[in-house]
Amino acid sequence: MGAFERKATKLATLIGLAGAFWAAKSAALGQTFVGLGFTADGSSSVANALSADGRAVSGEGHAADGYRALRWSPGQGMVSLGALPGAYTSAGNGINGDGSVVVGNCEFQEGYHAFRWTPGAGMMELPILPGGETDTEAWAVSADGSIAVGWSGCGVRWPLGGGPVCLPPVPGGAGSTAWGISGDGSTVVGTSGLRGLNVATRWIGDGPGINLGAPAGTNSEAWAASSDGAVIVGYIELNNGTNAFRWTQQTGIQALGLGILYGVSGDGRAAVGAIYGSGGQAALWTTERGMLDLNAYLPMLGINLSGWSLLGANGISADGRTITGYGWHDGHEEAWIATLPRPCGSADFNHDGDTATDADIEAFFACLAGNCCPTCGSADFNGDGGTATDADIEAFFRVLAGGSC
């Protein structure tokens, strides 16, 4: 048998194995969906934020002691965080990287007071700016829990152990609000008032407000930032309505279609929010797939959403695999958490523009042997942390055959 015949036989055998591997079910895909339920004697729950590790949720809902800030974790389930003394209601808006810090607001007769909660100290009120508004609101917190951001007459940073710092609006503006903060705490995002409009704004440290560059005459707000602040998401009002946007220094504001984005992954390649149309639908946006209605996308992954209508997605983990939000479930408003399959490599493994070719197969096996081409994907094809394993080979053949990881 000549060299050409040997090569053809080898490739035919590998293509045949692809079908066999795809037909065999894999238990390692990892997609899940869980309703988070309510507190004892509670009747509703809404998830507002997700910890970077994907293991804890902050939110709000009806609990035995009233409408309260809630926290969910696998070990404790849904727990009321209570309220500051004298408050009518409370809501948990932001949560840090490992879920040990929650920030939010309590409602009093005279307005709102911001709080920071930890398991050891409980709920503690955040201070107002000297001579500033008595109303305060906390909306987000850095991954290590050391910086909370929100509003106290202007956008404000609350560094742990220090006093609040007012974040000035963009040049020529009046008033500001901070809605989000990058995981590393370097970048705060929100909005400034400018000539009667809201303008999406970022702040680096305690520096001046920086206009993200929305077109003149449009309203825009920035809601969340990636781990290092390089990617920012939010919404912009255009002629066709409210559009979700994604911003980077290189691209500026990019409108992504009708909707809004409230959270973004650590690397900025995935974001969550809601699609606007006939009502609201919880949405996931990724650089590879664009905007997806989770009511349709999750069932495509094999997740049963019977009895559910997913209305909004408000939080996403740093790795982009875990999402939290809220929806209607059997007549009640209920928080949920979903885990997506591990990210997989591409059938165009050598990234030459041609998909599932002999060249892709050869490049994949060369990479398994330690000789990855400069443009090739990773030998950890299924993204589970193990390199050049049987699971990577099986995942490659499933994708090669047109399936998912």
C-alpha cells in the first residue's frame, strides 16, 4: 500500500470513528438548570447578581419577614439577609467573587440607605458623602469585596476601611450614577447627565468621568465591566428602540439589537440581559453566536424548561458558563441558575477558513502529540482543564460530525 492509500485509509477510519463517538452519549456535557425557590414561607425570588465563581446569587423577594434581600448558595439554599433597623424593604444588588459579600439597598420612609453584608458582620449601612444626599444606593462590588459602588447624590465608590468618594460626571455633565465595577476594581461604569440625556460613562480609579462615545442625542447607560474593565456592556436608545451594547477601546459602542445587557463574563466574550420584543426574554450574547433567547437556546442544549418563562438574565460567572436570572414558574416569580456546556474547540481546528477537513484532523492529532500549529486550537479541546485526553478526542469527533461538545 502506497503512502497516499495509507493516508486515505487512516482518514477514512477517523471519519468513521467520528460518527460512532457522536452516536455515543456523553455524560460529561455539564448543562444544568435549577429553580432557586424561595425562603421559608416566601412566595417570590429574583436573582440580581452572580458571584464570579458561579456558586452564589444575590437578589430580592418575598420572605417570612417581608420583601427582603436574598442570598442563595448550594449549601444554604435561599436565605433572607434581613434589613437595616427601621427599613421597610431590602434588596441585594451585587455580590463579590466568592459570594461572601453582598451589597444593596434598604428602603425607609425618607428614602434608601445602602448596605454591605457579610456572614460575620451581617448588614452594615454604608456612609453618606460629607454634606451629601442622605439617600444612598449600592449596586455592585469588586471581586475581592473591597470596593462597593452606587449612588449618593453622585456616583460613588465605597472603599473598605475608607470614606466614600464622589465620581464626577463627564466634562460638561451634571450628576452621575455608578452601576457596575470590574472584577479587579480598577474600572467603574455607569452614567452621567449631559445636556438632558444619560451618557454611558466609565471611571478609572477616582479619575474624571469618561464618555464611552454614544452618538449625540441618544440616551445610554453602562451596567457591567469585564474582569479588567476592557469590555463594558449596557444599553443605548436608538431610533428603533432600546439596544444592548458592547464597548471596547478598539470598537467603541457596538449596538447588538433590541434589548439590554446587565452582566458580562470575565473575558468579555459573553454577556447576559434581556431581549425586548413581545415582552422580555432572558438573553445570552456571545462573540460566536450573537444574541440568543434563553427560552429557545437552553432547550436546544437538552434542558427542560416546562412550566418556565425566563424573563431576564442578570448575572454571569467569570468563565461565562453559569447564568442567573428570574422568570415565571408555575404562577410565581422565581430565580434560577443555569450552567452551560463546557466551551469546545472549533471543527476548523487549524483556523484556515475550511471546516472539518483532513487538514483539521491532521492538525488536531499533531497538537495532541505536542506539535500545535501557531493558528491551531488547544489540545484541551473540551475545555475541562485536562490536555490531550480521551475526552478531548471524543469531543473533537462530536464537533467534527456537526454536534456540540
